[in-house]
Amino acid sequence: MGECALLTSADRRALAYLLRNAVNFTPDGGRLEVRLEADDHAATLVVTDTGMGIPESEQGRLFTRFFRSTTATEQAVQGPAWASPSSSPS
């Protein structure tokens, strides 16, 4: 068996935020898929949903503290459109 790196606390928080946002921003009747892809060297978590999305022009700001996408703002969605792990309370 190969080595298994454990998730850090920050990793777990980031994963929780990612999944929470995917659930919160996927409309009723929408689709949410979480898939783990792995090979001998790495694992990749793939999350796909039918939510409102974040405009490509704003995706570079995803990890900016207190960032809120225009799609969430325009649709008056409550809560952060993406809560960066660095902006969450410990």
C-alpha cells in the first residue's frame, strides 16, 4: 500500500465550504455530483453542480477575503457565495 496523507484542519474546512456552497447554490431539482479520481500519485476531488455559477471573469477572486460573486449579489442569495477558508473563524 502507498502512503496516505491526512487532511489538515484547513483542508477539511475548505472541503466543507466547497460542498456547502455546492448544496446551497444548486436549485431544487438541480444536480450535484461529487467524484474522487485517484491514481498512483494524486487524488482529485471533482464537484459539479447545476448552480448559478461564478462568472469566469470573477473566478480569479474566489479566494479573496469576503468575495461575493455578482450572480449571488444580483439574485439576492443569502450567505457568502464562496467563503474562503482564510476568512472563516477557527
